[in-house]
Amino acid sequence: MISTKPVSLKVIALGEYGVGKTSLFYQIVHDKFHNEYLTIHDDCAIKEVVVDGRNVILKIYDTCGCEEYLSLLRLYCKEVDVCILVYDVTSPESFNKLEYWRDEFLRLSDPPVPKHFPFFVIGNKTDLEESRAVPARKAEEWCESKGNTTYFELSAKDNAIVKQVFMDIIRTVLSRKAIEDDDSLRVVDIQADVKPNKTTCWS
Ligand code: GDP
Ligand code: MG
């Protein structure tokens, strides 16, 4: 049975330019892949999904990863429910910058207990396996060393498991919120919110 009370989750992806942040979100919102560098011009894309019978409104904030946009980034990072750190498995530089983006997020979002904030790391572009430069184990070890950090690998291009991964991420965040405080889930009136194009059932 589908719950009538949608839950709103603010989602942000951080990482170096070109790692595939926009491509990932594009798959989630439009179910398509583009071979060009994409720019989402709107501040926020809305996608309504159903996960395990629960209506979830994803408010997706795409970032360009540029220092000049720091004030915008500060705004984007406020009250984020889901922070996804993205790197490109063919680029060690993008992997090495995960630490920077994690620290930057914690600095800008200023969560009540930083060590309890859950992060999700995505190693993107696994379709380019022959050019892989970051072993999965290395990324897993980095996540383990941080605590509260879940690792996934995928290809925004192949799209085979993109939705599966996002569903896992949403499940984790929802169950965590439920444990923390049942009332902390922001229940929103969908009529009063921005209407998504369509609802996708991921359960
Ligand atoms: P962003 O700067 O992090 O938002 O990166 P984009 O989403 O704009 O992607 C940068 C480039 O990488 C584009 O040319 C995309 O087509 C390409 N790209 C993104 N994801 C993948 C992927 O999974 N596999 C491959 N081969 N290319 C990808
Ligand atoms: Mg982008």
C-alpha cells in the first residue's frame, strides 16, 4: 500500500568537474544518458518516487564544483538529507579530492554531529573498466576509515543499477531518520510543493 504522506529528501552530489554528477541525476530524473557535459539550469530538480510503498520527493541539487559558486554551494548544503560524494574510477585525482569535498560539505552544512552524518560515495564510469585507475578496495577502505559511509560503484552511462543504488540510499536514509526521531521526517503537502513530471515506482 502506498503511503499518502510524502517524505521530502534534499539530495546533493559533490565531486570534481566531469565525474558524472549531472549524468547520474539526469538518469534519475529523465531516465536518459547524454554524452556531453550537462548543465542543469534549474537550481533544483524534483523527482517523486515510490520506495517500499512510501512516496518520496527527491529534491535534487546539482552542483558544478566551482569555487566561484561557494555562496550557492553553502545554500545547497544547508539541511541536506543525502550527500553523495562522486568520483570517476578512471581518475585518481577525482578520488583524492573526495576528502576535500567531504570536509567542504561538513564545513558548509554544519550538521549537529558531523561524525554521525551519513555519506554515500559513488565510483562512477565502471563501463570504462579497462581504464580503471582506482581499485574498488581502495575506495572501500577510504569509506571504512571515515565511518558512516557507504560505497557503491556504477555507470551512469550503462544505467543498469543506478536506480537500485538510489533506492538503497533512500532506504538507508529513511530508516536512519525513523530511528533518530519518528517526527523528524518532513511530511510535505505535495499539492503545495513543486509538481514532479511523473512518479516512478522503484519498489
Ligand atoms: P559533472 O561535471 O560531474 O556533472 O559530469 P557530467 O555528468 O557532466 O559528465 C562529464 C562527462 O562524463 C560527460 O561527457 C558524460 O557523458 C561522461 N560520463 C558521465 N557518466 C559516465 C559514465 O558512467 N561512463 C562514461 N563512459 N562516461 C560518463
Ligand atoms: Mg555537472
